Amino acid sequence: MLGLAKTGVPMDPGACRRRAGVHNRRMEIVGYSYAFGPITGPRPIDNARAIRWFRRRGITSLELYDPWIADEDEVARIDAIAETGMKVLACDVNCHVGSRDAGERAAGTDRFHERLRVAARLGAGSILILPSMPGWDSDLTGEECREWLCEAVERSLPVARELGLVLLVANLGFRGDIYGGPEWVIDACERLGNRVRTVYDVGNFVMAGYDPIAALDRVFPYTIHVHVKDWIPLDNELPGASWQGTRGGPWFKAVDLGEGIVPLPAAIERLRELGYDGTVSPEYEGPEDPWAVMDRAITYTRAALTAPDGA
């Protein structure tokens, strides 16, 4: 099983990263297709263009966002991956099981399995699980949502093993009261027998109201991939361009890396101190032109990852 030694003993994060295709002497940038989809408003999706765009910027690994992938476009995506020689490090896949109806949860788990097979055909080594995120007016409790998700992941582990995939839980910003804290990440990994790992998302911890450096110290033993993004807080909602992590809390608008409140240099420095040698996906979730913002994000991240220790 990926993420476990043949003896069944949980692997250390470095070993898990190697088996997921994530092992480098220093941190490496991954091209994340999520930024180019309709996050905050209508926007055309062209995965093949994004793949080629990342490759022209010297990036050799991809994180694909499955909800932006249309089934009929799969051949074009595979052609673009083969043409560029890119490696699909990870794929983000919906696991929507947020319902009190057991039949609906079972159907959501089955759909998750179908998309795992698509990700495997694309060559993915790991899967970032995207859970159901109920709106603020929902009466579903955080405890229910976390329980249902863990049940679905438990059912999915044999499928992941068959396909050679590592499953990853996420710390989310929106609905941070459910999925935003380090406790959620640790509890999920330990409940599932250390057969899943996590993506450390520094910006999401900020949105959910946590100290992202203290959170990193807690979740690092389970971390095999990193997301970096930046926010500025807003007093009020900016329709179509802002996110709210906690009920009644501040709203956040995405900005260029290094221009907001997320302590990106401190997070990268702490990752170095902890010995992290994996991959990093720059990310943008705002209304501006994603091609221009992501170009600057890659430049910023590349400089941050190659800066001397303590710079």
C-alpha cells in the first residue's frame, strides 16, 4: 500500500513522498491547474493550454484539479502531458458525502472512486480529497461532516491501493470550522491508521483563524505536499471575489504572493528547518487575470525556495 511499508508500519513523510513521486533535494514548484478555472466567476477552462504554459516556465510536475476536467477532454490532456513530458504529481478530486442520507453518501463515494480511476489514467501519484463544504445556512454539523468523510475515505483506501494512489486530506479555509484546524488533519490521519497524508496549506490556516507556523509544527509529520497563497482581510464581503473562513469572521480576498498577510517567508523557512524536501504548488483564488498572477506567483515562489537559509 502506498504510504505504508511492506510490513504495514506507517512510513515517515519522506518515504511517503518518495512513493508518491515526491522527493527532491530541495523544494520544487508544481504547476497547479486550479487557478485557471471559474473560481470567482465565469472563466473558460483549457487544461492542455495550462499544462503547456507551466512547462514553458520550466515546471515539470503538475497538480490537476479534477472538477475542471471534462471527460471528453481527457485525450487532449493526456496528449499535452505526454508532449511536454510533465509528471502528474497529484489530482484534486471531489468526495462529496455531506448528507444524512446513507444512499446519497454511498453514491458520492462511488463517484469519488470513478474519478480516482480517471486520475490514475492521467498518471497521478496522489489525490487531494475535496470534501463537501456546506453553506453557512446548513444545519449539518462539523462532527457529522468529518465522520462521513472519514467513512468514505476508509471505504476508498482499497481502491486507492489498487490504483497506486496516496490519499491526502486537506486543511481548508472556507468552512474552516469544519476542516480548517490542525486537529482535523491529525485526527483524520490517525483514525485512518496513518494510511493517508496531508497537504499543508499556509493560506488556508490563516483564513480559518490559526497560526500557520504553529499549525505546521503539528501537521508536518503527515505532510507530503504544500500549497502557498496570499490574502488580504476585508471588513465586508466583496461579492464574487472574497471568502469567509469562519461564521462572522473576516472576509478574505486573494492577492499576489507576498502582498498580503500570509507569512509565506516564515512558513518556507520553517519547512526548511523541518527538513521538508517535497513539492510546492503556488495558488491563486481571485478575480484578476490568473495567467498574469500565476506568472508572478511562480517567480515569487522560485525566488523564495532558492533564497539562502534565513534570508
